[in-house]
Amino acid sequence: MDEESVFSLSYEQLTRVAEKNISECELDNQGALYISESSKASALLGFWYELAINGAPLKNYEQTKALIDADQQRLRKLIWPEDDR
């Protein structure tokens, strides 16, 4: 496995995959399962954000960052619906 594999996803594809994976987390449970699932969903959100922000083009960066921030808030609400941030 010495060969480097390269692939690309558009921002929209990346966001759809993150939303799907976060939605599949079992966040309606309580106790240890909730902690595990919310940790997994939070890690997915963090990974999505890092990929999105590091892949943002420098041209129109502020506009792109505003889109990323809006999507981040939308994805956060999937994990923490009552959060007012």
C-alpha cells in the first residue's frame, strides 16, 4: 500500500455525507449510548468542518466561510436541537 490514493468531493457532496452520517447516529437514547453516539456525531461534525474550511477557496473566502458557518449551525442542530448557538 505504498501508492497514494487521491479522491475529491465537492463541498455539497461532503456536506451531504456528513449530514447523512450524523443523522444515522442514535441521538434519541440516554446514558452511555447517548454519550457514545453524540461523541461520534460531534467528531463527524468536527471532521466535516476541518475539511470544509481547509478546502475553501481563497477567492470569495468570506462568502464561503459564511456558507460553511451556516451549514455548521444546521448540522449542530441535528446533534443538539435545543442548543441556541
